[in-house]
Amino acid sequence: MSLTPEQVRQVAHLARLQLNPEQVEPYARQLTDILGMVDRLSAADTAGVSPMAHPLDMVQRLRPDVISEADRRDDYQAIAPDTQDGLYLVPKVIE
């Protein structure tokens, strides 16, 4: 697939990018190369490949889900200007 300079200008307009006239041709070539690479990747046979979230055969180390900090909500809310039922009250900003 080859992009025309007009298509590059249209994409730049949609992306709200300002291109100088001398930039259009190089961008057209670069974008055409990128689309060609995507076409080659799409042609790869992936029928026997299972989806994976990470290319390495590793698992994420997770820490135990235990409480490590004391509940200090009352301490923090004691210095707040206005609270009610454990919530911070703030001035209304939208009419």
C-alpha cells in the first residue's frame, strides 16, 4: 500500500499536525514503509501460537494482600476544613 501526498496531508489535518510542503514526501515514504511492515506482520502464520501478555516466560511477583498501614483517616480529617460521614466536603464548583 502506498500513500499519496494528498493522503498524508489529510491524515496530518485529522491529527491536527502542521506539515511543511517539503515534509510531505518524506512522511509519505516513511508511512508507506510502516504500512508495508504491518502487511508483512499480518501475513505471518499464527495459527498454532497462543496469545500471551508478555514475551518472557515469567510470572509477576505479587506481595501478599495484607494491611501494612494503620487507619489514620480520623487524624487526617481532623485537620480538614469540613467533613461529614468520613468524607471530605468541598465547595460546589459546577452550577
